[in-house]
Amino acid sequence: MHQPALITVTVLLFSLTTVYGGKVLVLPLDGSHWVNMKVIVEELHSRGHSITVIRPSANWYIKEKSPHYSCITIPASGGGIDEKIFSSFVTRLLQIQREGGGFWSRMSLELEVVKQFSESNRDLIEMMTMIFEDAELMQSFHDANYDLVLTDPATGAGTLLAHRLGLPLVFNVRWTIQGEGHFAIAPSPLSYVPVPGAMLTDKMTFQERVINVLFYLFTKVQTAYITDPHYIPFVHRYFGPDVHFMSLFQAADIWLMRNDFTFEFPRPTMPNVVYVGGFQCKPSKPLPQDMEDFVQSSGDHGVIMMSLGTLVGQLPEDIAEDIATAFAQLPQRVVWRHTGKRPASLGNNTLLVDWLPQNDLLGHPKTRAFVAHGGTNGVQEAIYHGVPIVGLPLMFDQQDNLNRMRAKGVAKIVDIATVDREIFLEAVKAVLYEPSYREAMQRLSRLHRDQPMKPLDRAMFWIEFVMRNKGAAHLRTESYKMSWFTYHSVDVIATLLAIVLLIILVITFAVRFLWCMVFCRRKVKHE
């Protein structure tokens, strides 16, 4: 008698826990950005969603064939990374930095970055023009009935296509085409929110606040030069002359922000900003046996791991020699991800590898320090596993990431322009032997892990939320639709000031009139 009721309850419970199998169109950015986007793609696939990835033919990391997604390859270079061209670009950046840390070297470095980014945006707009003008391809997108577009706004492709198709938009974001993500969507008071690249913290003196404002103005001009010449004509052509391209970005439904407040300084945020920092981090797995044997041979001294990420294959030879010499003077074992010529000064305690299981080695109990370039993924993995950092920033946001870690007492930074054997050795010893670095990093690790929901599960919830509800417009503020003077209430302030001024003038004239009436009349009567 109770069996039908039991079956009904079982079906209801199953329907509550079954994941809605949606269709997601993904437009990623190549390189290290794809490393974490791939984690989301694979997790969506494991939950029963159908994933389609759009990639340009010029690609480095995004594979055309995968069991987790189908792929549409566009015969273009926009949004992709050519390994040879990028390696040449990185080599040029390192050469400029080695010339010194002076003003002109910094300007030369900035110009090189601006040139490269401007060319990348030009190529991307050419690719998007090709897509928009391909009627058959656009019709196939419409016919596929996608539920949303998932993209990295460091490339504009996904944003433009989502609005063209009228689809909800979710960002996997740290940077947009015009800078750090928060500055595009959330209030960012320059009095205590440092501009990325200014090398400041949330505790600024008057002089530092002046620098912060000037740096903000400089970056606005810089990014406008990089993006405006390419995006403005395109957006006016396809979306109308009254549409600004940044308003398309700001209209995204959900911003999955790839950081949290163990990484970020406290700052204002928005209802549709969801913090998923460290979602790619996971418990460590056993190391390959040969590497495990090497790590165990370190005894109580432990292991130092060095990796400069996915984009930098090798350092200049003189720097590599200095680092190898410094490592040779330490009692620790060193696992160094290194390609290129083997340093002549390499010690017996150092193992060179072409590839290493970074997450698993960081999570090993014998790992004592992480020598890193400061990429977001590596820094977050170090936080997750509680391993202090010796930072060797090379380009882009790495210096800013490491500056945040230094402000939290978990990192020591060495400048590639001045680094030598002694400087590097001193920095490594400080991180190894001063307990404050490890204690502070382990505290960050505890804070990062102490959450009611894992960051990846939080990302999945909000992506599926957008699928179920056809967007998240109720979480978007009206701020992105406002002009700057409306947003800052300049018109209201001007009106109130005008009213106050008018009242003052009326009172002044009234007092003068009464004064004249009283005293002038007495004077006439006296005469």
C-alpha cells in the first residue's frame, strides 16, 4: 500500500538532485587562462552538460579533440596564442627588464605590452567579423539553442557573440579587455583600492593615493589605446552607434571572479560577482615514484619547487646560472621545471624536469617553498596548500599578484632586473628559515578552505542558476547604463549647488534691499 507513495517520493528526490543537462557555448582565452577554464568545462561535462568550445586555428593549449567538449575551429588567429610569436615577445620583455628598472626601461616595457595587446585585439575583431558575416555559422549557433555563453572577458569574443545571439552571459574572470575585473563592474574607491600595477596596498599615504590616481588615469589611457580603435567601429557596426562596447561587458549576468579575500584586499563588490578563487585547486595525489624517491631523499630539510608557469620556457642564461649556483648552496632538494640549456653550475641537489605535477608537489608534506613567477593559478595553489613563495615576477599581472602576497607576509620578491646569486639566495633563505612566512601562509590556507561550499561547486551552482532562470538580470545594477556624471551624481551635486547659490544670492539681495529700505528712508527723513 505504501509502495506507490515511496516511488513518488523517490522520483521527487531524484528530480531535485538531477542536474539539468544544458548546452553551453564556451569562448576561452588561450594559454594559462585555458588551464583554469578547462577545469570548469570538464566539471560541467561531468554534470551532464553539453559543451561546445570555439577556438581559433592559431592555438597553443586548446585542443581540437576532447572527450569533454566538441569544438568549432575558426580559421583565424584572434584570441589564440602562437607559441613562437609569444616566446619571442616574452624574450623581448625579459631583455627590456634586464636593461634596468629605470623610467625609460619601464616605458619601453609598457609600450611593448601595449603593442602586443593592440595587435591581439585587432586579430580578435577580424575573427569576430568573419564569424558575424558567416550567415551559415551564425544560423548554426541559433539552431543549437545554447543556454548560455561562458567566456573569459580578457578576450571580447564571447561577450560580442553572446549579445549577438541574445544569450545569457557568464564570465570566468580576473581581467577584462580594459583591466582588472572589479574596476569594470564594482565601485572602486581609489582612496583604498589599489590600481593593479601601482604596487600599492589598501593602506595608502597621501603621496601613495596621488600615485594611485595618476596610475589609474594612465591605465585608462593605455587600455583605451589598446581597445577603442578596434572595438568601437565593430560595436557601432553590429550593435548600433549608441552602444559602447564596455556596456556589453558590464551587462554580463554572473562574474565568476577568480580570486577571493585571502588573495584580494577588502573592497566593495556587486550582487552578481561570485568569488571562486582557487576553484582549480584540489588535494594532492601521490607523486611519480622517481620524483617521490628524490623528495624523500631530502630528509628533514625538505624540498623547494621552482616553476615559472605555462608561458615561460626558460630564463636568460646568466639568471639561470645564478639561480642554479644559489640552489647548490642549500641543503634542501630542489625540483626545477626547466627547459633549454642545463646550467653549468647545477648542484647535485637539483632535479631538472620538463614538466612537474605542480599541485601534487605543492601538497607534499616535504615541500618548504615555492619559487614562482606569480601567475594567479600558481599563487592560489600555494595558498591552498600553505606553501610560502619566493617571487620572480616576469610580466603582466605577476608583480601585482606577488605584491599582494608580500603585503600579507607570505612572499619575498626578487627583481629580475637586479637578481643575482646573493640576492636570490638571501630571499630563499628568508622564506625557508623565517617562521613568519610559513605561519602566515598556513593561516591563509585555513581561511581559504573554511567555506560552506567549495569554489568549484559555487561556480557550478551559479552557471546552472543562469541556465535554469535564463539569466540573472535581477542581480545586475543599473550602474552600467549610466553616464559617468549620472553615476557619480555630478548633475545632482551641480543642481544642489546651484540651488544653494541661488538661495544665497536671494538672501544677499533681500538683506541689501531691506538695509537700503531702512537706512535710506531714515537718511531721507533726517534731511
